[in-house]
Amino acid sequence: MAEKDFPLYQKTLVKEYAKDKIKAGTWAEEGALQKAEEQLQTLLPKGVHSPCHYFLSITKEPTKEIVGYLWYHLDLNNRFKEAFIYDFVINEKEQGKGYGTKALEILDDHIKQQGGKKITLHVFAHNEKAIHLYKKMQFQTRDLVMSKDL
């Protein structure tokens, strides 16, 4: 990701994360943006230059038009050599065209080359398209949190 693209990406990320937390029922609408901003600041105290965090643009060939973004963390001092995907988004109008699949295939190779041994992520249960993609790419459910509204 070009450094110049990070501020807009960050602004969009905060809004979308807050919206997903509200939709999932884990946050109230009031204060959700502030919570999202605080969490992002904690994770990325140096923004795009935060150690062990990587920001990638997903582009359409041959035009190099950006169709999505991927943000992951990989600290090779972690005994599991585990990368964690914090954000993975394909623009809505470009979904279903294979960009997500290709990006994850490239990411697998990229993380292996860095010395990573495992990739983990969180996906909101209401994001059925993403769940389908992750299952197709052989991610396995390792933990499941369930709740019921009364």
C-alpha cells in the first residue's frame, strides 16, 4: 500500500469496523466510532510504519487499479510464526471476480517466504461471502462465539 493511501484506508477501516461491531451486536452505536479509533491506535501506534504490520493493495491487472486492501501482522518471534489478518476487503463491485482467492494465494506464498507457518483471522458471522471464501481457501474454524438476544 502506498503511504499516501493509508489515511483514507484508515478512515474507511474505522467506519467499517464500527459498523460491523454494531451489526454483530457487540457494540452500541453510540461510541462505536471512538472505540474503533482507539483500538486502531492501540494496534498501530505508528500508523503504516507500526512494526510487524503489513499493508498491501490488491490491484487489477494490467491497469493497477486498486480493488481492495489487506492488512496483516506477522511477528516471527511468536513461537507459532503466526500471521494474523486484521483486514481484508475487496471493493463490492469487484467481489466474485477471483481477486480475493488470488490475493489469499499470493499471501500464503508471501508469508511462507517471510518465515510464517500459519495464518489466522477473525470474520464476523454475518459476513457470509467472506466465510465462503475462507472455507474455500481451507481456513478452519478454531473458535466459535455464540450469543442470543433476549
